Amino acid sequence: MVAHCLGAFPEEGCGLLGGQPDTGTVGTCYPTANAAASARVYTVDPRDHLRADRAAEARGESIIGVFHSHTHTDAYPSRTDVDQAPDPSWHYVLVSLRETQPVVRSYRIVAGEVTEEPVRVVEPAAFAVVEPERG
């Protein structure tokens, strides 16, 4: 997730998170293209979103969140992020590239209210990164 965001710099990087909705545990990262091609906003490429949905379903997972980077600001949802939050059950992960070391924070956004939630990193072997098939 962080590597994808760093690779997208100076534009915002983004992607989807697959996992189990009942536990909130993310098991798979689906890096996507930023269809907005912007350093200030992101739009998950619709084709990549469809591919991620299908791949998550094949893995017995659901899409349970989205991540994106802030290239010059803190890892906190902007007004645009809050206004465009598509699903109140999702986890919204922000990767700030403002400092030398990236900062990762996660939030729930429900009815315009932003609540931070803890981030716990699991063993890399328990986590998968699935790159979208383009073509």
C-alpha cells in the first residue's frame, strides 16, 4: 500500500482493501490507478474496481475499504474525502507522504463524521497484494 502510493507520487496513489466485513481485518491490497491523475484528489479507476471486486470474491473476501495518499498534507480525511466517502461500513486508510517517513492512519466515515480507528500490522505472509490485470 505504501509502496504503491510512493510509486504514484507526485500524484495521489489509491487502491482498495479486501477482507472480512465482520472482523474488519484486511487480507488483501488491490492497488488501482488514480483515474483523476491528480496530486490533490483521487478516483479509483472503475475497471480496476471491478477487477478488485471479482478478485476479492474469488478469495472469499469483500471490498471493505479504500486507501489513498495525501502528497502534501497529513493523513487525515479532507473535506472532499468525507463528501465522497461511498460506504459507511468501509475503512478509509490515508497514507501521508508529507514527511520523510510515510504515515498511515485509518478512519471510519459515517454521515460526515470522521472517527479514527487503530491500525495493526500483521505478518506479511498473512497479507496479499493483488495487482490488477490490465488489458
